[in-house]
Amino acid sequence: MRVGIGNDIHRLAEGRNLIIGGVKIPSDKGEVAHSDGDVLIHAIIDAILGATALGDIGALFPDTDEANRGRSSTEMLESVLKLADARIVNIDTIVELEKPKLRNHIDSIRESIAECMGIDKCQISVKAKTAEGIGAIGQVEAIKATAIVLID
Ligand code: MG
């Protein structure tokens, strides 16, 4: 078995879509990014690449490449899964976001990731935290995600 860790942070701005785990969440602000800015999927991608020692998301999908502009992160995850050719045991994640509250969206985010990865919903955990008003996340200027994956 092998374990991998990944994280990601994106700025938030008004007029952008907030995409988390492939799910569009109703929000005044969304991620600023070259791709669709899905921090959770980006963290999962880096965790898989970490477990397989295949590099990182920036090397595979450089933001200097126009082909990656607005690119769907779930599509990037699908291609990383093919590259890694590993069986996912489980994934645990944390999303740090001040607002909106994600509690009512957790299940659909888990379902979305499970479907994208071809795994069971019980293999993917998503936990949401706020930052108690502290720092860039607390001031609703940024969203951060961390993921850890076990493969065999
Ligand atoms: Mg990113």
C-alpha cells in the first residue's frame, strides 16, 4: 500500500463559479483560476500523484498551457487515474471555506467524486471547516483543500 497527500488553495472573487468536487455550489464568490479552480479535485489529484510518485498537478497540467484554460478538473482527475493505474482504498479530505456552509452539499460532493473516480461513496470522506474569521480563509478571500489517499 502507498499513501499520498495533496493540498491546494485558490483566491475567491465575486462573479466566479464556486466548484467543489465537481459540484457547483450557490455562492456570491467562486475560485479564481486558470482551470475551473476546483481546489478539492486539485488536492485529490496531487494526493494520487504523490502516492504514485508521478509528479504534481502543475507539471502535468501547466497553467502556461492554453489547453488547460477553464479545463474541467474532473476530466483532469480522470486522466490522472488512468496514468496512476492504482486501486483507491480510501480518500479523506478537508475543505476550508468560511462561507457558504457546505454541510448540506457534502453528500452530493462525495457522490460526484465517487462517480468521477469509479469508486464507492463510502471510500471518500469530505469534511468542511471554517477558519473562525481568521486569515485569508476566514475573510472569505480564499478556499483551501487537503486530501490524503491510500492506494494499493
Ligand atoms: Mg488549483
